[in-house]
Amino acid sequence: MRHRRKRSLKWLTGYRNAVLKNLAIDLILREHIETSVVNAKALREFIEPLLRRASHQEARVRQLLFATLGHRSAVAKLIRDLGPRFASRRGGYLSILKTSTRRGDQNERALVHFV
């Protein structure tokens, strides 16, 4: 069982964190993105704690979100729009829909969007 283990994606830590941060910023700003299935599942583990925190309207929460994402407009949208939208929900903020395979390497693609 893999309880409480994060997906490593077999990447170096800095690269993995950068990819997940950029995917999270794109998802917050656009509210849907298309990526690989593996990245989508890792993104779910990365962004759901941020959405849980964003439902609280406190200055410390804003600082923590900015320290994690480092993007002012993404943090503002997270606190202003997405936090109140999911305040009454207990989890499961993202939906991952498998769409197709990429032509070059047959990698499975997925559409990730907020519920």
C-alpha cells in the first residue's frame, strides 16, 4: 500500500516541484488544462491541500499560498474565487478525464478541471 507517499515521477526534486508549481498555476488561472495522466495525478496531490487552505480568509493563508506558488494573480484568484467555491466541499476538487494518447510517444493524455 502506498499510504501517505507522494508520487516521485522519477524526477529530481527541484524539477518535480517546478513542474507541479507551473501546472498548478496554469490550472488555477485557466481552470482546465491538458497534461499526461501521471502528471495529472501528481497535480491532484499537490493542489488539493492548497485549495483546502484557500477556503480560510486569513493573511497567513495568503502568505503560505504565495510561498508555495509564487504567483500573485494565481494566489488572488485562489483566495477570491476558488476558495469560497469549495469551502463547503470536503475534498475531491479536481476531475481527471482521460482523453487520448499523444501521437509521438503514445503517452496517455488527460483533461484536468475543477469540479
